[in-house]
Amino acid sequence: MAKKPHLKLHNDGSLSYRVDAWSNPISGQGMPGIDKSLGQVLSPAFAHLMHNNQQVLTNIYLSDWLARKICDLPAEDATRKFIEITGLDGEDKKRVETMLDEIGLRASVRKGIAWSRLFGGAGVLKVYDDSRPPESPPSETAAIIDLVPLDRWSLSVDEIDLDPESPHYGRALNYVARNGVTYHRDRIAPFYGCPVPYDTQIELQGWGGSYVAMAWSAIAAYNETLQDASFLLKESGVGILSVPNLTAAQSMGMTASQAVMNRANAFNQGKSIYRAAVVDKEEKFEFVNRSLQGIPDFVDRFATAVAGATGLSEMMLFGKSPAGLNASQEEILSVYYDKIAAIQEGDPSALVQSCIDNVKMQTGLDFDWRWAELSAMSPDKKATSMASVATAIATLEQSAALTPNEVRNLANDSGLFSLEELPEDEEEQDPLGLNSLGGENGTNGISETTGSTEAGQAEA
């Protein structure tokens, strides 16, 4: 079949070039400013440039709920229960918690995580009450009086450590704030984004990559799919007005298109005024519905792609219930909480430890800290888990000839037990401490049978 020519010759001798366009002004498909897919570039080159583009990432964060959730959700969950102070009770514990709240530790950690996931880096300025210049290390006896979270665009790197033997290789030696003040690296707690190759890290001034930019192709494809689904939903029911002898309008001095528009306008006007469809006796008006079967599954596939690109489950991102063989909400939450725990153990732990050490110096108190558990185990499940762990350890004790203290250490490592280690000269044959539960007759509260059956009957 011959192709249609791209050039058209008009009666006046002029030529025009015909260009096909995949657009629909009525539905908005393919129309700039309406079709969301036209404003999103899916190429990897564009995603690479996004890492160094503050304005683009800021606009995405403010306008796209999915990108915003990718940044904020892990940050909020990582600081939801925050930390627990151990080794102190009463007024001392309350005093330490108050000091950490006054400098804004929890909020600084949350913003540091969220901004580093968005921009690829952030820093928390530790304000000391010393008299040293900011470009020098802080005094060891100076107290932290405030924490100021800054994103990487408000805190540029002055110089990168290029010494391969340095523990700070590839990291900043000093930072420069937006007001031009230079800060020593010990005064800044950095939060790095997504790990990137070394050359890219140098290009990004020692910072990491943006998690939003890394997953942008999947996010944009998902948004485009939702846009396409909305087009199909709007056109799922098409009204058809059958007008007899439509071509006869030519004899009235009008074009067919004018006749159709005039009749459609009159039809819509009558429908809007009288809430009824006014048609001629020979006309016919009906709706033709388009099947939407398969569209939800299609959208779900792109949602799965976003979950895979971000490492966050569909249940956490979209509130979708788990589906599939042996899928359970509890298992998905367990994997998600493990990911949050990994985030906590990174850059946030360094900032928390620095503040804890400073509070210890100020108060002279000796204590420790830990991240609070994100999920609390129900009593029934905890009892079942403890029984399973105890059975497994008992089997291992017999096969590997473990000492009582080794057994206790294994039990404590499970996180379900908190057994104290026995002195070497007092190790007993009850490593799990069941005897310590006490009992009137037996070692663990179970009554012991003494004597023979005959003796018992004689006593009765």
C-alpha cells in the first residue's frame, strides 16, 4: 500500500507539510500543560542530571506525593519511637532526655534522613558554646547547645580529602554554609544519600545520590500510567447522537461539521436546562461504554516497579494489602523494619552518639542508649517465639556441648531473653535460668512426687 505524501499541493499553488500528532485536544492526551507525560523525561541521562539539580528535585518533592513519600516515610518511621536511654532511672534519665530534646535531636535526625534521600546529602550543624572559630575543631569540653539541619545546597563542600590513606578519603575536609562561614568537619554531622561510584561522588562534591532521581524513571512511568487510566475513565462512556440525513445539511449551505456542532450545542443546551435529552422523533441518543477490564492490573504492575526501584514495599507506599502465595502483612513489616533499622545504624547513629557523648561530658553520668524497637511483639507471639528459641538452643547445647554461659549468650542474641552471665565458679546445669523462676516444691514451680505409690496410698 502506498504511503500518503507528506507534502500537500493546494489549489492556489502553495505547499504545506503534513505532520501527524498523537494528541487529542478534547481529552488532553499529548497536549502540553495537560498531559503529564510530556513534562517528564524518562531517559537515564536526565535522571543523572537530576542529582545536581536542586530546583528540579525541589519541584518534584512539592508536587509529587509519591516522591515525597519516598523521602519522608523512612525518616518518620526511623524517628517515630526514636531512642531509649538505658542505665539510668528517675530524675537522671529525665534530665538526659530533656537535654536531648532541647537541642532538637529527634527533629534534626528526621530532617537529615529526609533531605539526604531527596537531595543526596544533608548536614546537621552542631553549635557549641566555645569561643573557637568555626573553621577549627570544637573544644573537647564545649557543650552542644543547638542543632541546625541543613540540606546539601545550604552546605557546600569547601575541600575534599583526596588522601587514599585518610579515614575521610573522598569526604569533605571543611564545609561552607550559604552565608559564607566555613565550618570544620567535626562541627558537621553529614547525612549521605544513595551510594554512588567514586567519580560520581567527587562530581557531587563528596555527597551521595538522590533516591528520588535513582527511581525517577519508575515514578514517572507510574504517574503516566495513572494519567492514561484517567483518560480511559473519562472516555469510558461515550454518548452517541444519531442524526438522520446528516449529509443533507450540505444542501442548506452549511458544512457537515457545522451541522453537527449546531445540533450538538442545541442538544447539550436542552439537556442542561431541562435535565432531559431533547431529540427529534427520528433521532437516537445512547451511551456506549468501554470496557475497563485489566486496567487495575496494569497500574499494579507499575506500582510494583516503583516498589522495586525504591526498596519500599507496595503496602508501605500505596497501602496495598499483601497478595500472593504465603504473603503476610507481618512478614512485609518485618522486612521493612529491618530496612529502617539499617538506616538508623548509619549516619543517624553517628549524630546521636556524638550528642550522647557530649551530654555525658556535661553531666558526668554513665549511661548507654539504643534505638527503640519499631514493632512490639504480642505476648502470645513472644511466648511462642521464646519456646521455639529455647528448644533450638537446648538441641544445640546437647549436640555442641555448650557451656551454660554460651547458651545464655545465644538466648540473649535472639533479642527475646535478657539473661545475666553466670560467674565461672557458679555455672549450673540450668543455663536458661528456669530454676530462678522459683517454686514451693520444685525448682521451676512444678510439684515433685516423693515416695512410691504404695507409700502415698498408705498415707491416705
